[in-house]
Amino acid sequence: MEPGTVVWRDTAQALLRHKWLIIGCILLGTVGAAVFSLSQTERWTASSQVVIGPAVPPALVGNLPTGADKTGPLGLDLPAETQARVMASPTILREVAKSLELPTTDDSVQALAGVTRVKAVTDNAYLITIDGPTADEAVRRANAIARIYLAQRSTEAKQLLVTLASQASDRAKTATAQSKTLVSQISEAVERGDTQTAAALRDQRVGLATEARQAADDAAAMNKALSGVGASSQLVTPATKDTATSSPLVMRDITVGAILGLVLGFGVALLFTHLSPFVLTRDQAARAAGSPVITASIGRRRFWRRAAPQLPPSEVTSLGTEASGALARRELNPRGIGASGAGALLVVSASPTPNSAGIALAMAEASARDGRETLLVLADLRGTPLLSHVTDHEGLTDLVTEPAATRAVRARKLFRPGTVADLYVLPPGLSQEESALAVGPSLVPGIVADLPPGYSVVIHGPASVGRHGISPLAAAVDASVLVVQVGHDKETDLTRLTAALKFAGAPVLGVVLIGASRHDETLGIPLNFSPAEPAAPPIR
């Protein structure tokens, strides 16, 4: 299996496990977007497009003297972006408000500017967009901005041409008057015989005459251009009445809210999955234990409840039977534990749970039904009583005070009949003294070693790892099986327990998973797991 496939599979499983969280986030985003959208003020939008030509013909602008005012809101030297800002400026919008009989206070004008947007589409084309409380009002505002701006631009352009024409006429008159005064000066110079001065004055008079004619021509051209001002600027696309509001857009907002909720749900689900220290999937249990999941029960885990629930007896029995059958497969059980020969097996849970004791009993019963004499040792001294008909008898802790020479014989007398033929049980015992609870598990290796040949032993041990925990029991067995509760057991606990069992010589053959998700139907075999070579059954 490719690593990428595992990543996508794990991601899909994580999303399926948190499907209600994701659905809740989607509903939250949808409801929030609907509330937000419906709480918005109804708004209509209209757009108009204008094309602006030069207010003053470029040929005339080029003939204007240096220093003349050729810039400004209606000039030719402003970039398109600046023209767009002028259209949406408070100065223009105040005139728009007057024409539409709207309030002209500073706050009203600023509010109008807040809903007005002008965009320079090209160098001389502009798109005017404005919002209004109704469709008709939005159309009136959009067309009014274009109309008033074009009118004001034409008015100011005409005033500029009139002023410039007047200035040109004044220059022509001044040059003509100066030219006339030079006539008498030239005559006087000729009478004096000063030909050089007379020639200079004649050249000066010619220049003044040329200047007067040029100024008169400029004034005539400007007066003529007055009739064509604004002809190249027009409202090419007037605003029209919309049939739907631009705000609120309920369906759009709900769709966006649902998408954001979906993204949020995915993110939270993946975050919970990757940050959670608990075992949630088969693959996590298999990787932590370093062995495959041999059987699992389907359950429903509540994220607010991490207690291990008690499984029904029928389901516990089924899990134990399936686990025994899985151990018969040599590819998962190279030592042959529970297959045909004798052997000792430890069933242990990573956390205190009554389910592991039931699974140990079911595995012992399966071994006894196969025709092998089987001993079930209940070494979890603080666990829940497993068999009601053997809990009132002496047991493991009562062997603490027994001399070593007679301990094996006394232990055989403490065996109680199980629920099926060929099954015997060594109960925990009645002593609850701390010394007896501490020493009791360490007696199990000796008891197992003194059993007659051919016995199969199943030991149910405590979950703690320490001086009085798994280590003494692991020394008495050939292999072990882990019982893992989904959503309750931590990966670190599983890893630590697995390492302790392997170090003590009781490697984990498989995992019995309780509470697996129905969406987690994988084999549970970790990527680094490879079946070992078959080995001969141990000789006891």
C-alpha cells in the first residue's frame, strides 16, 4: 500500500469519525450567514458609464503661454485615476445631492461618498456605481453623478476658454498699440539720419504685428471652440433599474457561510485527530502495539465520555473466540500459541476495564473446547470478579504464606472448575493485604512451571506497568494479547506496555480493539509490520 493512500485513508476516516462536528460547523456557518444577511439593510445598486473627451482642444492647449493653468479637475493633464477620484469627491456629490433634493450636510455627503464607487475602465471611460435604498433611487444617483460631472466639466471648460480668449484679445490689442507707437519713433530716426535705429525699430514693429495677429487668431480659435466644448464627453450607458437587490444576497451569504463552516469543520476535525493523545483508529492501535488488530468490536464513542463501557457477555465471548481463531493462523502467531501444542498466553488491557477479563475467559473457553486442558489464572488482583461461582474461594493471594515446597500442591487444590469441560480457574484469592497483592503475581511463573505437560494457560493480568505489574506475569508466558479501548487508551501507554512485554519475553501477538468506528474497516496492519518466519511450538 502506498504511503499516500494511507494518508488519504486516515484523513477520510478522521472526517467520518467527526461527521457530526463537521455538520454542526456547517449548520453554524449557515445560520450565522443567514442571520447576518437578513439583518443587513436592503440596498440596490446601479451603474452608469461615461466617456470623457478633452475639455479644451489639444491644439489650443499647446498654444497657451507658459504658466497658464492647464491642470485641475477638468484639465487634460490629470491621470484617469485622479479623474475617478474627482467624480466621487464630496464637491461633486454635494451638487448631486442638491439636484436630487437630498440633504447637503457634511454627514449626508460623506454617507453618499461611502456608497459611491468610480472606476477608470480605460484612459477616458469611467464606470460609476452607487448604492441606493430603492432601485429607482440608485438609478437616479448614478445618472445624476455622470450628468452633473459632465455639465460642470463643460461649464468650467467654457469659462476657461472665455478667459483665455479674453487674455489673447488683450495681448493682441496691446501688441497693436505698441506697434502704432513705434511709427513715430521710426519717422524721427529717419529724419535724424539714424538708419541703424530706424531698422531696429522696424524689426521690433514687425514682431509686434506678428504677435498681435497670432493672439487675435488664438482668441478667434478659442471663441470658435466654445461651441464644441463637451461634444466628445457623454453618458454612453445610462443606469437602468435592477430587478433584484445587491444586498442582502441571502443565498450567496448562506452558501459562503456553509463553505466556511465546512472548512472550519474539516480543520477542527483534523486538528482534534492529530492533537488527540488517545487511540482512535485501528491503525493507531496497531502502530502503537507493533502488531495487527486481530478482532474488533464496533462501538460509538462520545468525545465527552472516555470511560470504558462494559460490553454484553455475548459480544465479549465473540471477541475472545475470534481472537483465539486468529492466533491459530501461523502467519500472525509464529510461536504457535493456542494452535495445537501447549503454551501460555497473557491477556492484558492498557487500562482498567472489565472487558479484558471476559475476553481472557472466552479465549480460555475456546482453548478448552478444542480439547486442551486449560488453566485460567486471574492475576488481576484488584479487578472485577469474573466468575461468580469461584469468587468465594481461596486463590492466588492465599499462596503467599504457603511454603515453597508445598506451594505447587496447594495451588492445584485451589483450581476451580470453569464454565466448560477441561477448563480450570485459579481465582484471585481473598487476601487484600498489601504484601499479598504485591507478591501474588510473582507466584504465577512457579505455578505455571509446575503444571503437568500439555496444559494451556491463559493469564489475565493487571494493566499497570511496574514492580508489581506486568513483568512477573510476562516471565511466565510465551506471548501476550492486548485489549485496547478506543478513545480511552493512550498511544503512549500502549507503546510503554508493549515495550515492557517484549523486554520480558512476552511479545504482543495481536490487539483486541473495543469501540472501533464503523468507518474504520481496515485490516489494522501497520506499514512496518511483516509476518515473521514460522517457528516450532515451545517445549514446556
